Amino acid sequence: MTADIDNLKSVRGAARPSLIGAARRLTSGRAAPLLVLIALCVLITIANPSFIEPRNLIRIANSSAVPLTLAMGLTFIILLGSIDLSVEGSLSIAAMVVVLLATNDANSNHFGWFAVVAAIAASTAMGFASGLVQTMLRIPSFMATLGVWFIGLGISVYMLGGSAVRLMDPSIRDLALARFLGLPLGVWVALGAFGLACTIQYYTRLGRHIVAVGGAEDLAELSGVNVRRVRILAFGLAGFFFGIAGVLAAAQLGRSDAVIADGRLFAAVTAVVVGGTALTGGEGGVINTLIGVLIVTVLGNGMILLGVSPYVQQTVQGLMIIAAVALSLDRQRLQIVK
Amino acid sequence: MADRSNARFGAMNRRSFLGTVAAGVGVAALPKMSFAADKPTLVTSIRSLSNPYHAVWKSGAEAFAKSVGIDHVTLVSEGNSEKGIADIKAMLAKTGGNMVLNSDPNDTPDARPIVEACAKAGAYVVTQWNKPKDLHPQDFNPYYVCHIEFDGVASGKQIAEILFKSIGGSGGIIALGGQISNTAAIERKKGLEEALAANPDIKLLDFQVANWKSSEAYDLTANLLTRFGDQVKGVWAANDDMGTGALEALRAEGLAGKVPVVGVDGIKAAVDAVRNGEFAATVTSDPFWQGGMGLSIALQALQKKFDPATQPPDHREFYGKAVLIDKDNVQAYYKNNIESQPVVDWNDIWGRVTGPIRT
């Protein structure tokens, strides 16, 4: 069976010699996102050498910190073949909790790092809630997390009273302002999150179960994987990463309002998909996502360096997404495209 | 089984039908009668409560309602035009038209159905910011009392000039604009361009769009610092959210306070930054005033304290006076507006008229 499909594939591939086909043969699919990233870096450097300056690379790392942490969480969900739309709700909950419990200009709390723990816990709880709603009430992840998104946003609006509250705890602000070995602390936190995500994906049973469930849920279940448990844990894990991202976002901007997370959902999904993780689940992983996040951030940085007019930037981003997905997905293996 | 029980549930003889209709008519008439003899209701219709601007708007409306001792209701459209209009119609039905409405229509075309519904029901209405060009208060005397806007060109120009002065009249600046197709964003950018034309020594290094958002402004500013480095002497932002985002990006580079920022809206973080010398200025339409004064003007019309039909044209469609906050007045502004609730003379209804709206 497998051999037949492979044969069919090679015949089809040979029968349609296209530019994309050629490019993919060159890049052998899996490494495509990395090559896209390298090509982007080289092209931008040629056009504007200040791209490669350490100062700029640090800025890129800093801009990537929040999207990377978010996308780590989202990767597990997309690997499962589900989607988590609660990114913005969970992030705004975490950012709201951290500013309201740490030193701020709206109340007299001074809980310091306890606020950070509480924020991540709150967001993790939201993730577990998504997972429970989905598995216990049998609601598809799209709707369940859409609901959790609005609940989270609603709670933040209510708690913040519609205003922007400033974060004034200097030790938390140091996540954005202080540096270790030249990199802002927030970048180290994001790298830590990346390391944790790698460990979970490659060295734990949960990680392997997530990939198995995403690849073929019925097979996984027949093989004895407790699918419900895997789903609930994966959503909780995602909430944990969204919580870290929320704390980082609040630390970077020095404040939080209910709309602090606006637009983060699509940025995160884009990064995950551009990195080569399939929306159908079971394929890709956190390393792909790291590259995806860097592609999106470098592209944004590069367009500014090249002086691309804001009127066409979005179009370029759209083209880039299609190109990256076209190069990285082995679409011949997709039997149905929907 | 199910069919039969449904049929029985739906069945109705003539007597019970007439009884139901009578009860319905009675309920429908009830609020009209009870409200009609009573005081009018004050109604505020705004987009959301999740942004600081409209939150302050609402507190202004409540402060005014308290000062006159009349009930106040806030309707929130959540960015949904149909909901905004439907809620207003429901309020008109409930109050029998005995109400005044101060509306920030969600979108430009919404103003017409809102005004028409109010005029038909006999309610007095003031609109702010958004209305179609061919919709005029004079056409709906006396119910469409007036329309208020703030001149985005003037605000954009005013903050630009202050920014130029604070960097010594020469050097490069970067600018962050709002959503490309948004009227306020276009007007404020035009104001910046006018100021640039008058100051040839100032160079606009780049104009980028941060979609009114703090987080986008943060990343853009960092990228622009790479491209232009030390050439960046100042940052012009079309609103304070973007301005504060840019300020945090500057702070991460140790440039906060060295590279001045200007913005529009007068949000608290920006006022604080003006006090710290990190912002050169911000300018605000004063949503507290907008929220209270819109109701005050409409209420005075309803109480026949003046006749809208006999007012001059620049009382019917006008630009309000924006309030500039810079280092000279920030301490006083902070004391009067942030530490305590602002005191506004709600009877001075035409005090902030600066002139007719450009067409």
C-alpha cells in the first residue's frame, strides 16, 4: 500500500515539473522553512547591511519573544489537529492579572513575583477550561476556544474597567529592560519556554501522544492512548505558555489594557503554519515553529529596513505566507484540500 | 405524540387570542404612560467600554446626569452598527421618545437611521465624530440638535509643531499612523504633513502604520531605530496608545526621555509621560466633556432653553476645542483631571465651539 502511494507520488511529481516542484525537490520539503529564513536574511542583508548588526539581531530577538512563547503553546494544539482561538483571551487575562497584582497605578497591590505566578496560573486554568469544555461537553475546539476567548476578554475588560493600567514593579519590568549577556531577560524567558516545549515534545509521553492523536486519533485511541486526557493536558499546557507570553507582553509595554492581545492570534497561527506545522495535525513541531516565528519577525523587520511602504506591507506578508506553506507542505500526500 | 402536544400547545381560541392581544397592548402602552409624565431619560450610545477613551466618555455622561439628577443609560454597540441602532430604537420605544441621546455612531452611515428614528419619536439627539456629509441637523429641526467633531488636521499639526520645537527645529523624526482608511488617521497625518511643509529643516525619516496599537508601535519603533539609528530625534504618533508603545521601545534602548514623543488622546499613561518629560505633548478632545456636554446640549433643547432652529450654523455642526497637554500645563491638568474628577460648567454649552466643520 505504502509503496503504491509512494510510486504514485513520484509519478505525479515527475509528471508536473513546476517551479515550486523544483524548488521543493531542492529543499526536500522539511528544511524549506529554514532555507526561506536564510534566504530572507541574506537578501535583506544585501539590501541593507545594518540588518546583520548585533543591535538589530537583538531587536529581532526581542520582538520574537512574545510571539515565540505564544506559538509554542499553539503548536501543541495544532499538532493535535485542533485550533486554539483563545490565544488573545488567555493572554489578556494573564496580562491583566499581572498588572493588577503587581505594583501598578490603579490599586495598592505589591505582590511582586507572586503576581507572575498567579497570572500564569490563571491562564493555565483557562486552557484547562478549554480542554474540559471540549472533551466533556463534546464541543469542537474551534467553538470551545472561541467561547473561552470572549470570556477571557470580557473578564479583562471588566477588571480593567476599560482603562490601561501601568505596570510599575521594577523587577517585572526588568524582563524587558534588563539584559543578561546582551539579550533582554524576556528573550531568555522565551528561549526557556522553547527549551521546555522541545523537551515536552521530544522527551515526554505527552508530547508523543499529542503527535499520535493529531496524526490519527482513532488509531491512537485503539492503541491505548487516553485521548481525552491528552487533549485536556495539551490545552492546559497551551494556556501555560499563553500566560508566560501575557506576562512578557505586559512587561514589554509597561502596561495592560483589555486589547493588549489584539492581532496576536493571527500572528501566532501564521508563524506556526509558515514554520511547516500542518493545520491537519500530526506533522511539524516546536522547532518548525521557532523558524516560523523568526521568518515572520525577520520579514517585518526587513520590510521596515528596506523602506517598504506600509500600504503594501500586508500584501507582501500574505504572499510570503502562501509561498512558505507552498514550499514546506508536501501537498502530494494531501488527498483532500479543504 | 410530539406532534399532538405541539398542536395543542399552539392552539388558541378567539377569547384567549383577544386576551393576549389586549395584554400585549397594555404592556406596550404602560412604559409610555409612566415615562411620559416623568423626567426625560439621558441616553449615551458608544462603541465599547474596553477602551479608555469611551470609559472616560461614560464617566463624563454620568457626572452630568448626577448634576441634573436625571436617570442615565449607556448603550454599547460593541462595534456592531446594527446592534447600536437597534438598541437606540428599543430605548426610543421604551421611553416613548421622551429622551435625549448623545451618540458616537459606530460608523458613518449609522448616523442617518439614528437621527431619523429620534426625529420620528420626538427625541433630541446630538451626534459626535461620525456622520455622512449630506446629513445636516437643520434638516431635522428641532430634534437633531447638533453634530460635534474635532479637527484632526489641527491636532496632528499642533503636536507636530511642539515636537519640532522640542528637538530644536531640525533633525529627523519617525511617524506612526493609525489604520490607513480611518478618517481620523488620515486627518492627523495631513496635519503632520502641513507642519512638515512649514518646517523644511525637519526630515520625516519614515511614516509607518501601527493600526492604533501599542504592541505594533513597539515592534515598529525598534525596527525603525535599526534603520535610522541616531538620526531619530523624535517620534510623532497619531494616538497615545501608539506613542506609549514607541516610548517603551525607546526605553528598552535607553532612549526614553532623550527622544521626545507626541501623541493624541490624553490617556493617563501619556499624561504621566508628559510629567516625566518623556512625552513632549498630547492633545485630547476631552471625552469627559464630550460625554457630558452632548447630553447637556440635547437636554437644554428638550427643555426649550434654546431653540435649535434659530441657532447659527456653527452651533449646529462644529469643531470642538481640543485640549493641549504639555509641560507647561501638565501639573494643573493632572491635578484637575486625573487625581480628581474634572469640573465642567455643563451650562456653557457653546464654550468650546471653534468653527464650522470643513466640507
